[in-house]
Amino acid sequence: MTNTIQGLKPKLLKVKLSDFLEHLKLPDEALNFIFKAKEVAEKQGKFLYLAGGEVRDFLLKRPSYDVDLVIEGSAADFLEELRRNFVFEVLFSSPFLTYKILLPQTGFVVDLVTARGEVYEDVAALPKVYQATFKEDVLRRDFTINALIYGLSPPYPEMIVDLVSGISDLERSLLRPLHLRSFVDDPTRVFRGIRYKVRFKLNYAEEFYQALYQAIEAQAFLKLSASRLRNELLLFVKREGISSLPRLLSECQGFELFSHSGLEVDGEKLVEGLKTLKEFVEILSPREVEDAFLLILAGFKRENLKRLFFPDSVIDRLIKLYEEFRTNLKALLTLPLIERVLKFDKIDKATLIALSLYLPELKEEIERYLFVYSKVYPELKGGDLKELGIKPGKQLGEILKKLREEKLEGRLKTKDEEIAFVKSLLYSVS
Ligand code: ATP
């Protein structure tokens, strides 16, 4: 292997540093960090380069917002020297020879990694990593289009270095893994590949299918840990956004990736679920969108939830809730409005959305709750009631509940009406 690696002839493309950096949308502090890092690498005689997405995005003429720097040789020595010339903080370093560097003025975070090779000892398990040459570092990557690097220091200063025909694959819009065991080693690459395919409208190269077939044969998706599967699926939402979800998920369905991964997913429900998610997206935080997406995918199935790395206590709570609602649907729908609202108040939005999908009888009610009722509160708060002479305790709680009920039923509009209502309650009690 080493011989073949050494023998690889890179294709080189000269690109001026200023042109390359222009497409990286970086604050000056980050640009200055790169200039200093380049100087230190030159002084130490080390090869420093930018790798992965930023080089691909440069060739695609797309902006890029990340800095993934790679140094051949010891990153620790390199950082020590750099520290003498630039103010930064190492947020953390990992056993994978990677460093996260915080630039204090802007809060910008740079990734710096040591050029490394990887050995995969088990299907779908995390690799052992070791310090290596840049060629090995290139060849450990997922796809040819992500294996391009941009040299900042000799031997390839201000050049895109292509060892794997990544440039030609980009030109032909082809997504090609670097070798056929790639997805056996790391099945998350298939999910990554689907993201790139959808994002850049690529086609799968023949080798993609062959590598996928090998991974399925080796049951690599089943062997992938629950936390990695969850993280990878979450990147669909975090990196690509919910408008891409239908395409991403239909690619997964096309390869039956969910069932290969040990998930039992109902395709029709999934399509409907994505529509539901879109309806609600404006009232959800990014975190709630992610939670709702995973719950829609899992349904209220214990094994699915386990596979998606939900903690046992959360799974128990979700399934109990689902069963309670499923078996008491009629009773629930005939409860007085205030009681229904108080029940829903205790459930997070993501779970409510999933319930509305898997118990369609509740859909309208949950919609009304999320869009309207959950926002209806009296203007008077506990403090106001105390000022009206009500002591903290049971009575105050009951009055607040009554106020909310009147508000929900549309019988109170203004704050004055609320005050009058509270006074009438107090009067009738005394
Ligand atoms: P994005 O635009 O989604 O950020 P990216 O290519 O920058 O794309 P990252 O997840 O930031 O993606 O990873 C940076 C680089 O690290 C990739 O371009 C790829 O070369 C390499 N890489 C990341 N994950 C893997 C993996 N699972 N297997 C092999 N190489 C990987």
C-alpha cells in the first residue's frame, strides 16, 4: 500500500492564495491566523494545507465558511511555535490528532488536524489513527471530491493537489468513494454521500453502488453505533435544512438504508411527517426541528427509538404517553378545553408533532394547540394577583387556571376585564 501511495502522481492546479481565500468567507482574524500558520509551517519546513469541503467548494464557486487546516508532522510542535506569534486558545484536542482552535476576538473556530492515516479493525467501528503523510491523509477521506487539498506551504504552495481525480469527478458531477471497502469501514459515508448528492446534484459513480453493496453484505449499517447513526441523520437537518429532507430521505429509502440500519420506517408516514414538520417549522427552534425529525422517523417504536440513541428513560416516557393517548383518544377529545390544554402544556412540541402524525385523530387539536391555545395566557400574572390581595398557594393557582380558561374560551379580552373577573371571583367566595 505504501508503495502505491508514494507512487501516486498528483495533478496540480496553481491558484493564488488571495483568490483561494476570497471564497472563504472569513473574518480578518481567521485570515491572519492562516497567514501566520503558513509562515510557521514554512519556517518549520512542514507541509500545511486546507482540505476537504473548502477546496471542493472553491472549484464549485460556492462560498465556504469553514477552515480545516492540516499539518504534516507534529501539530503539537507547530502549535507551540504558532502560539508565540498569534493569540488563540486550544478548545480541545482529541485522540484523533485533531485540535479545535478558538480565535478570541471573533469567536471563530479553526479545525487543525495532523495529517493522519486510519486503520479500520472492525466493520463500522471507529478507526485507529496514526500520524502519516499527506498522501495517506488524502486517501483516508470519503469521496474523491472531498479528497482535494490546497497547499499553503512547500512542497505545494498555492496549489490545488489532486491525487484521486477529484477535479475530473467534480467536473462530471460524480460521487465516487476512494475504495470499495470505504462504506464497510465507515457506513456513515453513505449518509454523507447522499447529502452531497442532493446538495450538489451529483450522480453516483459505479463504485458507489459497489461499495454500498459490500457494506450491506457486511451488515455495516447494523453494526454502526446508535449514536453515530443518530448524529449522521441529524446532519440531514443541521447541514442541509428541512427543505432538502424529502430528497435526502427518498435516497435513503431507495437504498433501503433504514431497514439495513435496523430501523422500521413507514415510507408513507415519513412523507406525511415531513409535510407536517414543514407546517410547524415556523414555531419551532432548530433543536425542536431536529427532535421532531427523529421522532417522526422513529414513530413510537421502542426498537427504533433505541436505534436512534434515545435514552431508556425517554423511550419509556414516550411510549407510555403514546399508549395513554391512543387508548383514551375519545375521552381526551371530549375533555373541557382547559383540561386538554393543560395536558398538552406538559408535552414538548416535537413530541406533540409526532403524536399528531401517529394519532391522526389528534392532528387538528394539536395544530390548534400549537398555533393558538399554547400562546393564550391571561395578562395578569401571579404577582398581579398578589397585589389584588390573593395569597400565594392553592387559591392563587386555581384563579390563574380559571383566568386562562376564560381567556381560551374568548370570554375575556382586556386586562381590565381580567381584573374585574378576578374581583367577581373573590366577591363570590367571600
Ligand atoms: P460540509 O460542506 O458538509 O461541511 P465538508 O466536506 O467540509 O462538507 P466535514 O464533515 O466538515 O465535511 O469534513 C471535512 C472533510 O473531512 C471532508 O471533506 C472529508 O474529506 C473528511 N471526512 C469527514 N468525515 C469523513 C468520513 N466519515 N470519512 C472520511 N472522510 C471524512
